[in-house]
Amino acid sequence: MSKQALPVADVSAPACCSPLTSEPLDAHRAVELARVFKALGDPVRLRLLSLIASHEGGEACVCELTGVFDLKGPTISHHLKVLKEAGLITGDRRGTWIYYRVSPRTLRMLGDVLTLDPADEPAGVPA
Amino acid sequence: MSKQALPVADVSAPACCSPLTSEPLDAHRAVELARVFKALGDPVRLRLLSLIASHEGGEACVCELTGVFDLKGPTISHHLKVLKEAGLITGDRRGTWIYYRVSPRTLRMLGDVLTLDPADEPAGVPA
């Protein structure tokens, strides 16, 4: 896989970010957002994202990710590609390895979308 | 806002909620979380969730949801079932109709999981 000159911007991340609770989502935006949530809808991808995000310095070499799973390299690469195409991670090739970090902008956008209006929380709901 | 004795328990929602960025996600928790994100990974389900959440009073009758989409009733029912099984909405039958509302606890849990440590946000990243 030739990955020189990787884009760093979250070009595939949908633009910001009304909460789902504030107004009905339009069809186009729903398609964009569903793509990002679908990328998160897999246990291996969630674990990869978490491994990258919680790694020292906020980035992880692909060489540090493959040994964690009982999966072949190409399968891990496929999952990383899905996360990257959804704008959830960015990759930076340095020498032999690609280093991944999470995209703060996309995570923040998802958090904003899922934000609750305090008025939506019925009284008496346990925290 | 009618909020009489609506069920609020999210029995299927995974328990709380370390951010993905704080520590590697364990395999069991990843499976639980992936199920919820997968439920959000469909444009129709996202729009249904948004229609319910943003509806007056925070709840919507299934009779108010079906007309919005060019889809048959059973398809809408299937999507509502997926959202319900993922703990994202609750349903309450009153007379002929089922009334849905979002589960604040599950939305909050997902928001917590996606929360960024401020230290994870590189300086100079645009807001």
C-alpha cells in the first residue's frame, strides 16, 4: 500500500453538528453520519480506535496494533482503512511504518451530535 | 410535555463509560458498544432517532414516524426494534399506538465514551 503524502485533515468528517435531539436530521446528513457510526459498529475497530487514542502520545504505530488481535495483518489494515475513510483516524507514514492518531474533530462532532438537551432528561433518571 | 410514568430504564445499555481515549477497551465491552454504534450506523435509524428525540415532549407515536419515509410500516418497525434492542429508545404502548422516546442514559453513555481528554487535542487544531 503506497501511503505517501497522506491527508491529515478530516476531509471525510461531516461538517458540524446539531444534536440529534434539537431538530430532525436531514436525509443527506443522516447518510454522512451513519457512515461514521457504522465504522464504530465493529468490536475490532472500536478496540483499534481505543488502542490508538489511549496510546502514549496519542498515536500508535501499526506495528503496535497487529499483535494485540488474533487476526491477520490484512484484516487489521482493512479495519484501519474503514476508520480512516470515516474520518475517525489519520495516518502518517514515517519510514517503514504508518503512525495513526484519532481525529479529535470527528470525535467531538459525534459527541456534539449525541448531546442531550438537559430538558430531555426526565427528572429522577439515575445518572 | 406529557411525561407520565414513562419507562426510563435502559436495560440493554452497557454499563458506564470510560472514554475510548483513556484506556484500551476490553473485548467484552467492545462487543457491547459496537452493537449500539451499529444500530446508529444506518441513515433511516438515525433519522428515526432524531425525529423521536426532537419531537414535542421528547416522544413520538409510531403513527407520526411512518409517514416521513418512503418505506413500508414493517421496515420502520424493524428499524425501531433495532434501536430499542440497542437501548437507544424505549417504547410505551398506550391504546392503539406505541410511543417512543430516546434513552438519555444510553446517549449520555455514548457521549462519555467519545469524550476527548483535552490533552488529546493537538494545539492548533481548528475547533
